[in-house]
Amino acid sequence: MITINVIDDQISGSFGETPFSVPYSKDTYKKMQALADKSSTAKSIKAYNALLDEFRKLAVHDFTELVETKCEFIQANKATGQFFLKNNDVVSDIPMPQPLVDRIMASVEKGVDFEPLVKMWIRFLRNPILKEKTAEGFGQDFSDRFFSFVNAEYVHPTLKKELMEKHGLSDEVAAKRATMYQMKITKEGLLNGYKVSREYTDAFDTETGERVDRYTRTFDPDTGEIVSEGKPETVEQRIFIPAVMGMGGDPFTCEGSNGFDNPGHFIKVGCTHRLKDWSCVNTDDRRSCVKGLHVGGLMYISNYGGEIHNIFVDPMHVGAVPAGGDGAIRVLQYFVHSSLAGVNGSIYHSSSYASKTDEEWAEMRKEAVAASKEMMDAAKAAQAKLKALD
């Protein structure tokens, strides 16, 4: 017996004793229905089994072949069911995390562009800390932690409340509608996350060194009402410091046209913030609240008060992903492209920051090739000396 049901975007049911579920298409459904009709009037077991064999071909969905067909940069190992990045016939030796594979598959089925996911994975494979952890036997764990964090879902409370109060949706339906990924991914494969800070309102008199207020309020002379807080028109002109660490911890650079010449603890919109090197980032995934630049997703910022900044992070700069998706990841650098604290004076495109980190990767790759050549030359010289002893 063949039974067919259409639920949402899936065709499911059973043929004989075998259950199945495949993505819905009008053509597949039409062919399945025709075979089901024929099976109900089959005159012999042989004819019936032949119809089941034909139906089986329609009920099997080869995800590995589908993903490979849709994306030339992915290669499947059908024996293990694992997927690997492929570029110029070179296949990575680190399998993609299963949540990443699942999301790519879901994107393929829904016709959603999944190239940002692939580009994000390419950037993560450039990560020098991934290489170190792989050598130590923790590469797969680090990869799984990274994408599980990116893939974590978040029910936005404000949106859920609005859907219930203004649109009359039930709690369950509103929660489903208000669910989103806690971390966005740009078309270049950068992470688009968040940083929490507090505004730095202190300033110092250049002659006396005494602390003064950075901004001066102005009042209406007749009513005494506040006319202005005295803050600059654009957020790029304002200064922030990390919400938790403040002026403590390792100093970091604030690079940009409106940045600072020397490392410190200031955050500004339109600037790249970077620690001097990886020694300033605790890369132990088992530890939290330790050194490094801390950024996170929607769950992370919901736990803190302060000013919220929107940031870009290249996955090659991620050093640690503590357990759970509600905390911060620790990174070497990030770029602040906007803030809820004020209005931007300029637009900062993700493509511009991606180009800068691509240039950094090109230099890293060049240095790695040079170092490899030096090792090979040294090995050849040593080998020549040994031969001379024969």
C-alpha cells in the first residue's frame, strides 16, 4: 500500500512498510500519486512490487548529490555522510559541523542563498587558532562550538509581545514568528553580532588635568527645560568603553579616521578594534570571563545593560567559544559599524571590512609560505651535510 500526505513543504507517507519524507514539488507529487493509483489496482504481487521499486526512486532524497550539485565548493564523503570544503580540487581535512550541513540543506530545499554560510566556513578555516586546536586534537570540537553558537536561535521578546498584543497571536505562534538566528551572517561570510559598552563621559582639562564633563547640557532660559544634552550629532564623535572591563585589561587599538594613535580601552563607531596578538586572547573554550575582546549575539546582549553596538567579526579572528550560546565569544579583533546609541555620519559596508581582512589573510598566507620554504631549505641543507659524511 502507498500512502501520500503533503504537510507544509514536505511530501511524506509510506510505501509498503517503508516511511518516507521528501521536499514537495508538483511534478514529484503527480508522479507519486499516479504510482499510488496503479498500486491500488495491481493484479499481481510481481506487478505491485515493481510499482514499489519505481516509487522508491522518488522517495529517496540524495542530499549529498544535491548539495554538491548546488555548490561546487562542497564535496561529500558518501561513506561517512560528512561534507568538506573544496577549492581548486583541494579538499579541507576538517569536516563541516553537522549543524552547518543541516542549515545548508534547509537553505537548498527552500531556495535560500547559502553561499554566505560557505564563505563563513572558508574564513573560519583560515583561523590560526583552529589549526592549533586541530594539532592538539580539539579542532572538531572548536568547529562544532563555533557553528552551534552561530546557529543558535533566539525568541525576540519585544517582537513576540507585539505579535501577541497588537496582532492577537497565541503565545506559541507568536514565539515561532519571533524566532530568529542570534547571529547574522553577511554576504561575505562575516559574523554580524553585537558589543555592549557604556559611554565615556569624562574629559580632562588640558591645563590642570582635572576631570570635567565631556558634554555640557544647555537649558531653555525661560522654562529651565533641557534643550540639548550637548552630545555630538553623529555617533562616530562619541567615545565608549567595554561595559564590564571598562578601562581594565589589555589595551587594544582603535583604528580609523576618527580613532586613536595609541592602544587604549576606547570603542568608536567606524573603527577596527584589535589586540596586539593572540597572546592577549584566552583561547581555552572551557573558560569564561577571561582575557580577549568579548562579543556576542542577541542572547548575550540581553544579559547586559548599556549601549549596544553592531559589529563585524571575521571568523578567522575567533579564539574561543565557551559552552552555551548565551555567552560571549572571545576574538582578536572586530569592527563597529553602527550603534543604537546614536545616528551614523557615514555608512560602513561589510564588503569594505571583508576586503581588509582578506588582505590580512593574504599576508598571513605569504608569511606561512615563506616560513615553509625556510624549513624546506634548512632540511635540504641538513640532508646535504649528512650525505657529505658518507
